[in-house]
Amino acid sequence: MGRVLDGLNEKLRSGPLHFTLIDPDKSPGARAAEIAQGAIELGSDAILLGGSTGISRAKMGEAARAVKGAVSVPVIIFPEGPSSLTEAADAVLFMSLLNSRRLDLVIRVHALAAPVIRQMNLEAIPLGYLVIAPGMRVGEVGEVDAVPRDAAPIAVGYALAAEMLGMGMVYLEAGSGAPSPVPTEMIRAVRASLRIPLIVGGGIRTAGDAREVLEAGAQILVTGSVTEEEGIAGGFRGILGEVRRARGR
């Protein structure tokens, strides 16, 4: 494992973490840095950069440099392809979209990205990415067979397969802007089966949402839409408060 993943795993010994997802297309450069600084002051543990399709390397690099100049936590690319990579970040989520019908999103694009990642000296964090209904835009773009919300055993199977393939984390994604988070029963079942960290994102908009997801067993929460829409206020503050409470501080 690399420095970023090792550090995150070490922090997880003290309780759950929070990642703030910032879209460089919607919040470029200085705005991304402003959001990141506010998020870290409230207790977020890492910044993810990504979200839109077609983010250029120049725009991703500008955001990564601005954010790294403002905060000292890991800055990690949430990629949509090799064209969105930049050496200005600390690491990249090397994600396999497990339930996509497109073989390129399961493995082939990774073969294109891997030499670029090595050349840039980016840390690759191997991650199984699983889209849960409704899936929203990521489900459409990724052409996924979304896991039904009442099909926890299917999610468990995918998650265990990711672990057995050597991936370092599993990410359950309801989709940006989803009306509700991944069901607690599914989170509980996946967490009980896994020996690697479980990330949950999509539809987490309030402190109550965060509390339910954390109590079900999520180890890392990812929020993006609530930050873009409300800024570092309201629901975002409540979500970070729940993460701090779960860490016992």
C-alpha cells in the first residue's frame, strides 16, 4: 500500500472518516480551495476532486494545486478517465465500476490510465465501485445494472469479489443527488462481510442521513452535492458533526 492509503487506514482505527467531493468544473481553482479549507476546518479528512465528465487535465491540475495550497490533507482524484489525471494531486481512486455493462469501465480504461499514473508518480488506491439504485447520472453514464435497493446479497457478492481481487476499499454509490442514501440493511450486510474499508456516498444530505449510514457500518462518508448547493453550512455542518460524534470527540 502507499502513503495515502496507509494514512487513511491508520486514521480509521480511531473511527469513521469523511471525504469532501469537489467538482473542478463547478468550483474551479480558488473556489475549490475555499470549499476545501472550510470543509477541513469542520473536520473532513480528505478532498476528492472530480464529478463531471470531460474534466480537462488543466482544470483538474489547477484545482489540485489550489486545494493543496490551502489544506494539508490528502487530495485525491475521483477520475472519469486518463484525461482528468494530474501529477498535482496526491493519489487517484483506481476504480473498477463493478456492475457496469461496459468492459472498458470495469478494466480496459485502467490499462490506458496505468502507465500515465505511474509516470505521474500518483498513488493508485484500488477500489471496487458499486452503483446502487437509483444510481442517478453515474448509473446512466456508466451503463450499470444498478443493484436493487432490496438486494443486499448481490451487493455483498460484489464487495467480497472486490476484496478477493485485492482491492483496498469498496464504495457503495447511490448516485449524486439521489433522493436517499444506500439502504442501511445493505450497508450493514456489506460491512459485516468485508475486511477492507467501506465507503458510502450519494443521497447523504442531512445529519440524520449521516447518522443512519454511520450506525449501519459505513467507515467513510462522501458528500458532494450538499456542499455545492449549500456551501459549508447547514446540512454539511450537521453531517460532519455526526462523523465527529461517531469518532467520540
